[in-house]
Amino acid sequence: MHIPATKPKREGKSMAAQNVVFISFRSPIQPPFHGDRLTPFSLSFAHHETIPYALSISSMLSQCSKQWPSSSSLDLHTEPDLGLLSLFRGIGFLERETEYLLHENPLLLITPVESIRSRLESLMSIGIPEAALHCLIDERPEILTAEVYTFLKFAAQNLKGIKSERIERLLIGAELDSLSDISTRVQLFIDHGVPHEKLVQVLSKVNLKKVFSEMTVDEIDRVITFWKQYDIDNHWCSCIIRRPALLNLDLEIFIIPRIDFLLNLCKDESSVKTLINRFPHVLAYTVKHVEMDSNFWRGEGFSDAEFFKIVEVYPSIFSVSITRKLRPRVEFLKNCTLNKDDLFKFLIKAPLFLSLSLEGNLAKKLAFLVKMGYEPRTRELAMAMGSTTRTSSVNMQMVVNVLMNYGFSCSDILSMSKVHPQILQYNHTSLELKIDYLINVMCRDTEELLSFPAYLGYKLNDRIKRRHEIKTFVKGRSSSSNQSDHFSLNKLLSVPSKRFPHFNADCIIC
């Protein structure tokens, strides 16, 4: 009989349990160990002193299992010593799988059961569930005998917030010997200003294999030091905290060329630093990708500086398809009689217009505006479309309903939205409160909104109420007096705060 040369499949009929392995030994040997750690040792026998034994693994393990009660499920706490057969059966291994595992990893045969049991306990203590232990050990059986005690102990104490799947991938893919100095690597982040409470957030999103296995301590220190120069706050690694995945990219191959390209666009290092600090994900795009975008906007007449200003407002512009979205939407705006300068101003105010879904968003809003009375291919339609990018079509309908409930006709609403396109993006509930205050407290007519619809955009408590009460107090009247009516809404609200009279809040009649 022979041990199967390939890993047995779990499907189909069970294999015969009479596979034979030859073990040569002179006397029973128990390798020294301490807790979960094995002390290295070697076996050396003279050839004439070895005695061959032909043993069936299943029969050998059956004899061992008589000394320990078998269990159908893994219980690491009820029995101090479990037989290998019971131990592996408890984490989902079939008998034929256990035979193959021990044949491929003979060190397990001479490793004390207590040591293997302790290692399984350590793996479970870092969050790996029993169901996942089978896959982990089947993929990386040396994890049961390798010197990873330091890593497992550190992970149990400091990496509790990281998903167990990420730690599993690290244990499967990394060189196990490199995990012993994990505490040194993690301490680098703390020494450079990453708060303890943010540490798990960072480690949860980086490639653990790359950071803890492939990169040296000096390389990690260099990468963190590089990113600190882009921290405006200068007291912690805000770029790394906001975008931990940046640590996965090689500085020389990816990061530095991308930063250099941005510098060539705007010629202002401080602006690039501000952009990277606020939106570090802008560096997720390759130089080739960013160059394609910049070439498109150059073709539309934009300078590199103008394109960079759009990037500062909306860094996600790099994720917008040129063919499917950028080109047709720029053509739409051109058809609405917008020239290059108008396009630039429009995109600074409403960059979302470039990326929103056509069928599920823009098409509905365009149909709504045309139904309201906007003429196709006009500047007014383009401005209205820009204002609607920050609201939903449902809210637009609710805004129109509120205005109609207060006596405004469809032509009135169209006239107001042409003067002040933002009116369509205001929250309909807030809109109703402001009109109610205008009528019932300020004692004004809703017709004033036709000439000054921007009233609906001011904050009710911070601007409208306060200024109305101050003016009423100055005139020595109650808040319901009509004597302040000669102050137009425009004059009341649009005067800068520095020129508007201030009074002690205790003196104002509330």
C-alpha cells in the first residue's frame, strides 16, 4: 500500500484507510516545547540502529485516540490532551485528508498534541473561526509548527478590529519567518503620529502581506516619512489615515511619477500638497490615465491650470469615462450656447453633471425642466441642469408643489428659477418654513419672492430671523410690525455682515 501522491478530494467514496508510512526511530522521543512554541531539535540515528516499522496511519492514530476521548466537534478547553485524529476531525478534516496532511508534513507526527492544540487556540484567539481553520491549515499546514507565536500574540492584543479574513490571507501568503518583527513595524506608525485609535483603521485597508512581509522596516519608515510632507496639520499622518491603500503602491514606480505629473499641470507645489492632503485618492489613477484626461480638456480649449482647478473641486473627474460621459455632456453644454469660459464656470459650480447617471438621473430632470417651460438648447436650461445636480427629481417636484400651494403659477416658478436656478435644489421642507415665516411673522407678501427668490436660500434662524428681529428692534417695533416693510428683502439679507448693525443678543426682542 502507498500514501496517495495527490491531495484527496472531499467528494466521492472514502478511500481505504490502509495507507502505509515508514517511520524509523530508535526510541520514543518527545521534542522539547514551551507553551505554543517549539524548541528546534534534530534527530540523528546510526543506520544500523534504526528499526523499520510499517504502520497504517489510521491504525496508529486509532491507537493514539484510545488514550483521549474522540469528539465530533472541536473543544479546546474540555480535555488537556486530544489525539491527532480527534483534533483534526474537530476542525472538519476527513480521515483521508488527515492521512495526506500528516504524510506531507511529517513534523506534525513528532509534534506534541498539546502544542498543536495550543496553536489552534492561538489562531482562534485572533478571530479565526473554527470553520475557517480547516481551510487555513489545509492551505498552510506549517502554521501549526512554525515560529509565529510572537505574531499571534501581538495580533490577539493589537489587531482585534481587523477582519479575520485579512489575517488569514496574511498567514497564507506571507513568509512566516518575517512575521516575528511585526510589532516593530506597527510601532513605526505610532512613532510617526498615527493615533492608536486609528491604527486598526489603517491596517484594515493595507496589503498586510506587503507591509508586514515584503517591505523592510527601513522601507516602511521611508514611505511614512515621505507621506508626512503632505500633511497640512503636521501632527499626524492624515494622508495615510484617509487613504491607507497608498501604502500598497511603490513610491518610485507609482506615487512619485503621479505627483510629478500633477505638478506639471499647475506649477504650484503648495496647491498639489493641498489637493493630495484633502483628496489622497487622486493618486490612485495612473499617469497614462490622467494624461488622457488632460489631453481631452486641452482639446476643448482648457489650459492645464484650468483643468487642475476642476480637479481641485472634483478629483473624481478622473473616474468619469471620456467616451460615455465627458464628451457627450460637454457637447450638450456647447449646444446650449455655452462657450469655453461658460463651460469652465459651469463645471466649477456643478462638476457632478459630468458623472451622474443619464437614464436614472439627468434624463428625468431634463424632461422635468422642459415640462416646466424651459426652452431646449438654451443657456437657461444649462444653468438649471447644473443646479439640479445636487438634488433629486422627487425633491424638485416637491419644491414645485410647495410653491404652487402658496399661489405661485407655473410661469412664476419658471421666472424665479431663471433668476435664481438654485431654487430647485432647496429642501422642500425648509422652503415651506421660510415662506411661512415670511407671511406670518414678517408680514410680507409672497410676490416679493418674484423679484428676490434668493430669500429662499438663506438660513432661517442664522440670517432671516436674526436680521428681521434686529431691524424691528432698531425701529422700536414688535416683530409683527409692518413699519419695516420699506426694507426690501434684498437689502435686508444681502448686505454684508460687517455693514449690518450688531447688537447684544440680550437686547434683541425674541
